[in-house]
Amino acid sequence: MRKMFGVTVGALCLIVSVGAHATNVAELIVRGTIKPVACNLSLTGNGLVDYQTIAASSLSPTQFTPLVAKPVSLTINCGRAAQFRVSLSDLQSASKVPGILGAGFTEAQNYGLGLANGRRTGGYSVTLKNLSASSGVLNPIMRTSPASAWQHSDGKVAQSPAQYSWRSGTTAVPASITSLTGTLEVKAVINRTQDLDLTRDVTLDGRTSLSVDYI
């Protein structure tokens, strides 16, 4: 009897449940995303700028020490003629040494070289140079945010939200091109040795993310 009672109650509950949620309306949802052809960005040497071994004796205890500038070749292919832009984000911004780049640079153009033994190693600048497309020579332009107007640039790259593009004419209007080649000139500056821990090796660890997208 107990078994039959259980079956009867279960069936009753099922009938009530189905009745309570029954409906004669259903919704068909169709989704998808149409995207333009993606841009491909590449840097020679996988973007590695290697200063190799730096003798501590070549550094100043009281002054910032600039190192030689190093070029990294940049190539962008977007598959079709379009206006596009690049932006850079400093992944080591917490290690920034204020004022290390000197005159002519802003703190937005100062990228951190990481921490070594708890000390700030230094900084570096990034400059766009030698820009060209199949149509000819290009010149850099920039805007301080996605909502601001484009303006002429000397090529020194500030970090996001600043964005950079290139013009083919005299006005600050992004050129519509299929591909671009150019150079990222990287120039590192080492912190004062009095602010470093030289009892152990100090490794330069600058890391920057580059992104490219249509405008």
C-alpha cells in the first residue's frame, strides 16, 4: 500500500506541474555577429628589444642613464582599404619612474621597465617612425581619446586611451590604406644606481600591449 500511495502522489504532482507551466507560445532566437576582416599586426623578433648585458659601472649613481635607441619593425595588414589605428598599454605602469625620460616627453609617454628586487629599474619611450603604405610615405597623427579630434603628432607614443593613426595629406585625417609598415623606436633609460639594488642581477622587464582596430 505504501508503494502504491507513493506512485499515485508522484503522478498527481507531475500532472499539476505540467499543467502549471504549459504554454502554446515559444520564441525562436537567431543570433550572430558580422565583423570586418581582422587586422594582423606583427613585430620583428616577436617584439623583443634585448639590451643584453649592461655593466653596472657604465651607469650613473646620481643621474638617469639613457641607453641606445633600438628599432622594431612594425607591419599591419587589414585585408581591405580602411582607416585604422593603434593604441599601446603599459603592462608595467606601476614601475614608472617619474621624469626619467627628460625634456620633450610627458608621463603618458613613459613606460615602466619593471621592478627588480623591489626597486624601479627605469623607463622607456616608444616612437613611431618611417611609416609607409603602397601609396607612399605616411605621417603619424594622434588623438588623446576615442572621442577627441585627430591632431598632428611627432611620433612619440602616449599610452591608452591615446590612439595613433597616419595621414597621407597635410590635414590630420587618417588615411584609408590596406597595409602599413613602419618602425617602433624604443629607447630605454636606467634609473640612478643609488636607487637600485645592485647586490643581485637587475633584469629589465618592460612589457607593452599593442592593439590595432578599425576606426
